[in-house]
Amino acid sequence: MLLAAFTTLRFGELAALRPRDVDLEGLTVPVRRAQAELQDGRLFDKAPRSAAGVRSVSFPAELLDAVTQHLEHFAAPGRDGHVFVGPQGGQLRRSNFRDDWVKARKAAGVTDELHFHDLRHTSNTLASTAGASTRS
């Protein structure tokens, strides 16, 4: 949730992240791919829709400990595993993630009107308030 709220990354971009993508020293995450799902349920990584979609995004130094701990304890093993995986280690799927999102949202007492994609809007607002460009 923290990377979604502070980096403008879309669900598919987060789902496609690998540990080798996360630059802990530079506090950046390059966006080179996004996860997509075929109608038969197969998942694959694809290039962003446009050249503007290939970019590097920064995350605040305040997230460094949380990101480091996540990579050490929750990411799939190896540099090519996925940063974010399901409870049994499989790739994230929108349909399964949505159930967890609704459960977490309800536990936090947040209204039904908050969608995961709204975190991207939050990130864009924070970036523009800080003077950064929100184009991507």
C-alpha cells in the first residue's frame, strides 16, 4: 500500500516488480513492465502502453525500512521473484487481491468508495503538491 500511495504505480506495475528492480540506495523503482491477465487466466508481463510509461519513480526515504523489510520477509525468493505475492507465494491477481483489499479496507473502517487505484491519485496529489510532474 505504501508504494502504491507514494509512487503513482498502477496495480499491474506493482504486480510485475522484481526485487532487482528496487534501488534501495537511490530510493527508486524503474517501471519497465506491467502484469496483464489473459482471458484464460494466464498472467504475463508486458511493456507499458507507451514510451512515457517506461519511467523511474522515487519513493520517500521514510519508506526505506518498510520496503527493505518487505523485500527480506515477504517477496518471492531471488532477484527475479516477484516483490508482491499472494499468501501462498503465487503471483498477485486482481480478482484475489480485490477480496483482500475489501477486507483490509473494512478492518480499517474505510468506506466502500475507496478503490486501490485511488492510491495512485493520492500519490499524484502528493507529487504535485511537492512540485513534481504527474505525467506518466
